[in-house]
Amino acid sequence: MSARAGIVVTGTEVLTGRIADRNGPWLADRLLELGVELAHITICGDRPRDIEAQLRFLAGEGVDLIITSGGLGPTADDLTVDTVARFCGRDVVLDAALEARIAEIIKPLMARFTGPGAPDFATVRAANRKQALIPAGSTVLDPVGTAPGVVVPGAPTVVVLPGPPRELQPMWHKAIGTPEVQQAIAGRTRYEQQTVRMFGLPESGLADTLRHAQQVIADFVRLEITTCLRGGELEIVTRYEPDAAAAYGQLLAVLRERHARAIFSEDGSRIDDLVAGLLAGRWIATAESCTAGLLAGRLADPPGASDYLAGGVVSYSNDAKADLLGVDPALIAEHGAVSEPVAEAMAAGALRRFAADTAVAITGIAGPGGGTPDKPVGTVCFSVALGDGTLLTRTTRLPGDRADVRERSTTVAMHLLRRALSTG
Amino acid sequence: MSARAGIVVTGTEVLTGRIADRNGPWLADRLLELGVELAHITICGDRPRDIEAQLRFLAGEGVDLIITSGGLGPTADDLTVDTVARFCGRDVVLDAALEARIAEIIKPLMARFTGPGAPDFATVRAANRKQALIPAGSTVLDPVGTAPGVVVPGAPTVVVLPGPPRELQPMWHKAIGTPEVQQAIAGRTRYEQQTVRMFGLPESGLADTLRHAQQVIADFVRLEITTCLRGGELEIVTRYEPDAAAAYGQLLAVLRERHARAIFSEDGSRIDDLVAGLLAGRWIATAESCTAGLLAGRLADPPGASDYLAGGVVSYSNDAKADLLGVDPALIAEHGAVSEPVAEAMAAGALRRFAADTAVAITGIAGPGGGTPDKPVGTVCFSVALGDGTLLTRTTRLPGDRADVRERSTTVAMHLLRRALSTG
């Protein structure tokens, strides 16, 4: 027995690609955690005919649960509730208590807009009455923003959620707690899921190891393995029923035996979290050329980054390398701005200028111009310097376009940082 | 008459959200340009049964063209071609010339991998033979990577493309040129599409203006208007048949009359391109606290940014503000690090340190901690300073979480830069 689900994402701006859908992937993750199999995600514009066609399609495919996102606003093109009610064969009824709650929510919001162009309250309240119309017999999910959601029981059960991720996410957690949704997914299989991450291994090397694992692990077929190469990192996600845990243990042993150096995470931790952990008690500064601040920006992503991030210099011009980081112009003249000696001088300058104990420097050719036969586009030099004199300097040739090279450079720098801080 | 299309995105890693789909939105844009109406995007895993169900659904909805992406690799879970052939009622046949071309392509790629874990050539060639099996009577789209695509004529016509965007995009352009696809979309309507962008107007203000426009423009119904609020910018996309151009002219006049100050682009240009244009002949430096390099990184996005970007300082700590930018510690003690006087001192320091003629400073509270009643999370101070003494300083309260505040801060800075450089 198992439970299957489908997701219907509505919204012309999503269908036409002007907004990237974040709800489908997020809900997919939540379903996976629950052990509900996601069969289909479908996206359509704000057209009732198309929304209804997708609902019918998913019902025809025998899913137990449909989740919709979007189309719950007060305007005329927000039609999801009406469409779902019709699809479920239910009338739409006014929920007076809900109407009052929505009015309470929008009153303070309205106060923010004054002057010409501001909507008047009576008009808005009338428009919002529409949001209090729900399918008969459905369960209301209280609004997090201004739009309520509903759970409509049936076969399939339909959960109707608003489009903004900040509203959808907490409302999904409420929806999951309702008896209607619990009943719809009663047949789910509980899975374990484990993630291993590697860096610096070609995908074909992993493919070869998995073929080997298939031969030596008896219960290999009970492991559902997905591999994904992204920005130079390999992610290996394995899903299995709890009684296949031994097979997963064997797989992990094979991976460790063959790729000990490449594995940087066995519990799904990401490189950014690992580096943030290793930086506890340290004081780091960056010196960036081609990435122009992206590495410093990435180091500042976690809340509390001010505990370890002193700052950085974006030394995009050669003058900035000399004036702000003290790189000797003669060194640049001799070796070129993209060279290991210059990367090391940049790192040394960052250590000194910020009184830091950890520094990373990046200098490279992101393209599209600036490449030479010796140093083609994608050539990037890195140097990590620690206060105790530890120095880790590397040159790589990264694939892809300007944006790829810059983005991937920050990833390489994070891995070099991890290596220097783990062994230092 | 019109032409409708559907897109089928396959791949377990996309369905489960581990890779964000870039092909659906990209193809949606291309279809829009062609005047082909996109009805549905559907996403499923690498399961032939689910892929076939989606093909049947789209055919049942009467689309003229289906485009699939993904599932063309050499491994056993790449099943799109087989599934499409079955759906179209065609046998699969070996294209010997294609097989030879694929072998030529993979030979040099194989040479890159040597040593243990490297796959052997005969095995790979056998696996790649699978990629030379195509539906009888279909037209081959030569591989850009290693996977060929096909166009299968019929009702609907199916275009089968590989998953990697770098391969899919050029192959789509080839597919569009085939007589089979041209015939399938013969009924398309040619549209004009125009984009206006605004900054600093609440969405409700625009909604009110559009209601007004609806009353005063006779042919308003012939304009298909989509609005989208993103990071503080409003995007208004209008699509219309060529003979409704006068109505669009009237709409533009209404927007100009009411929102002259908010409009920054009438031809779809993005703020980054406008700022890059205004920076020609100038020399810019940044001083960033909460954004920690993201603005410098954004200014360096366009190729050729080295013509105007001197560099920047990420002054995350107060010491860095003093040591690298010359901000008087007494100023920080008096007003706090997040204050207009400190932002102005940072900008002045950046001008001086980089011998620049343009500088932008950002200092703010990105959260989640660090907020006070006076300066809650989201409070961000900006200052733009020009060599001629022009100074533009602003404080904003930005909504959202840490990542939103930091991202949106760079957008506000870009707009302040534009304003300072347009009037300066």
C-alpha cells in the first residue's frame, strides 16, 4: 500500500516563467519526508478550464491527495476555490466568521496606504468577501497573509493553499494536521532518507562505484538512489524502508572505501554550514577579484556571521590590489593578476588589513573576454592563509559561462577553506 | 485560430525539487515570442507510465505541440524516446549514421577520464547505441552535448529535447526551423509584447491605475496585462495583437501621467543594464556592511564590468569600517553603525580609498537578530556619493527574512545609483 499525491501550481506569471515556482519543490520535499509518493506537478495559468483539466487528470491517475497553490487573492482572476468546488461537486458557501476574520486582518494593512491611488476600504472589503466563500463541508485553514486555504475531503482530498511561499508553508503544516489529510495519506510508506555529499569526483567515477555496489550488496535493489551533480558537488540521496538500513550501511562503507577524500558530508550537511561551524572562534577576511564580493556575501548568509566575518576587499582593479591589499605591482607585472603568487599576496594582505586569522583570496578570469592560451577563461587561482602560517594555494579551470565560473569559484573556495580549517 | 502547446519536464531530480527546472520557463518565453499559447507545464519523474499519462493528458486537451525535456541520456532510467514512440504509435529504429556521430562525439570526452573508476569505451559505446534509437519517421535534432533530440510529426507533434539547458536551448532553435514544427504551430497568432518596469509604487496603486485605464481606454480588453511585484519592482507586461497598438499607446500615456517618477523602464530594460550603461566612463567603488559584497558582485555581473568597477570594501565589522574606510569610531558610537551619517562616511571612504568618482554605501540590519524598537530588522541606510559632491542618502525598512533584506538592499542601491547618475 502507498499514498500518491499531485501538485497543481496555478498562476499565469508562473506558467510564463516570470516568477520561478518555489512551492512545487518545497511541497515535493515535504511529501517525500512524509513517505507520500509525488507523481506529478502540473502548472497552468489563471484559467478555470485548465485548472479543472489538471485536477481531473490527477484524479484519473488515482492520486490520494491533490495540493493546489495560488489563485486565492481577492481579484477576479483568482479562481482556484471556485474551480476546486466545482471539481469536487460542492457548492460554494459564505463563511461569515471567516469573513469577519479577513476584515480584521486587512484593516491595519489598509492604513498603510493613503493619498491618491489608495483603494477605499469598502471596495476592498467587498473584494475580500470573495475570499470567505468556501466549498461546503470543507475545513478552513486560517490565513497567514490575507487569503485562507481549505481542505476539501474526498477521493482525492484537495488541499487549497495560497501562492506566496511565506503563507503556503505554515498553512501546509496546519493542513497536514487535519483528519481529512491524515486519512487521505493513511497508506503512506515510511522511508528513511540519507544524503552523502562529495566534492572533486567526476560523475562517471561515482557511476562506476554504484555498479560495483550493485554487485556486492545483496539488498541493493531496496535502495532508491538518486545522484545529482551541481556546481562541482555530487549529491547522493538514498531512500529506503527502515528494514533495509543494513543495505544502506553497506553502501556507505563502499562509498567511504573508494572515495574517502571526496566525501565531505555523510549527514546531508552543506558545505556552507560546515564552514560556518569551522569558523567558530575564528576571524575571517576575503580578498576577491573575479567573484567581486560573492564569497564574502556567501560567508555572510548564515545568521550570526558577524561572529567570524571581519570583512573583505573586492580588488577588481590592479590598483585596488596594490592600494588596499598591499600586493606588489611588480608581482602582478611578472606573473599576471591571475596567478598563484598574486593570490597568495592578496590573502596575506587580507590577513593583515583585517587583523584576521583566516583569509581567502580568489583571482581569476570569468570571461567572456580576457582569456589567453596559457590562461583560458575559467582559470581561477585560490589561496587560503591561516594565522599560523598554513597556506593552501590551488589553480583550477572551471567550466561554464561567466556566471557559472564566478558561482563555482565561491564553491571551490568554500571547500579549500574547509580543508585548511579541518587539518589546520 | 490559434496554436496551443504543452511542456513535459521529466526527471526525478526535478520532480523532487533537488534541481530547479529552468527549461519550462525558458520554453514558455520562446512560445510566447512565437505567439503560441502555452496551456500546461507538467513535471514527472523518470517513470514511463507517468510520462505517458502526461502526454495523453496534453493530447486530450487538444494541444498542437508537445515539448519534452530530459530523459535522453544513455542510462536505463532515460526512457523518454521510447515512451514518446509508444505514445505516437511508432516503432523505434536504429539510425546508423546517428550512432556513428554519437561515437565521434564521445570519443574525445572519454579521453578525459583515466585510471581506476574510468568507464571503458566499449561499454559506453553500447550504452550510447541506445541514444541512436529513434521513432520511425521522426526528424533527428543533432546533439549539442551527446544526446540527440527528435521531432515526431503528428497531432500533436512532439519535440523531444535533452534536459541540460545548454543543450536544450540551441536544439530548440533547430527544432523550430523544421517543417514539422512549423506546420504544427501554423495557426499561431502574432503578438506584440511590451514591458514597463516601476520602482517604489505599491501594487495597489497600480491596480487602481489599471481600473482607471479600463474606463478610459476603449480597446482596453484587447490588452492582455500581467503585473508582477518582485523585490520592490513592479513589472507590467502587455501582450496584444498588432492592430491594438493604439490601445497600448493609451495605456502607456496613463501610466506616464500617473507614475512618471516610478517608471524606470518602458522598453523592458532591467535596472542592472541601465546602471551599467550609466556607469560608462565612470569609476565606482562600494562599501557594504549587511550585504557583504552582494552589491559589488551584482555590479560585476555584466561582461566588461572591469571598465567601471574599481572594487569595494566589505566592512562587516566596525573595525573594518574604521580601518579600511576611515569611518570615525566616534560617529559609530554616536549614531550607531546603521545610520545615515555612517553610510555617508562609508561612501566618502570608498570614494577616497579607490580614487573613484562614484561610490555606494549600504549599512543595515538584515536580521534575524540585532533589531531594536528604533531600528527594527529590515532597517537599511544607503548613501550614493559622486565626485562632484552629489550625495543621495536614504533609509528604508525592507520586509522579509535575512536573505530577502540583503537581496532587496542591492536592488534599492541600484535604483538610488540610477537616480543619482541620471540627474548628476
